[in-house]
Amino acid sequence: MNFLRIGVNQISTSLFSHTPRTEGWIAGAALDAFTREPLPASSPLRAVDPDRLILTPHNVSHSEAGRRANLTLALDQILAAGRSEPPAHCVNPETIPRWRTS
């Protein structure tokens, strides 16, 4: 059986927790969001064979350098708007002319 994760937290966690784990009818899965984070050491998910289940924190790809870069980018965009300049990374640039006349 292929396992397609279509839910967050309780749906996918409970789906892999009991019957699939004990009967082995799901070959493998990866979960990155849990009802409680970090995932408690006592969670039954931690007992699953790591070749069948990958567990990662929801923010595994975040780094301090990335957070600083995102903060700098956000502040630059806010300050630009405060100076009546369009943001450098506008997702809908067609609205800029209307924004400037508002």
C-alpha cells in the first residue's frame, strides 16, 4: 500500500500508529507534524522501525541564518511600503499603480 499523507497531526499520526504499524501494511511513511511538539520520547511512533517511518520536527529546515534573512527581508519590505515604495518581492505587481494612487 502507498501512504499518501493528506492530513496533519492526528489523522496521519493515528493512521500510522496502530494497525499499519503492527500489521505492516504500510511500507513506510514520513511525518513532520504532531499533536504535541516536540514529539514526546514516550510516543509509540518512536518505536517504529526507522527504515519504515521518518520523523522530523515541523521546522527541521529552519536555521538561525534563515530566520535572520527572513526577518531582514520582511523589515525591508515594510520599510519600503512606509516610504511609499513598492515591495521588491510583490506577488501581484499589477496592483502597484492602484496602491500608489490610494
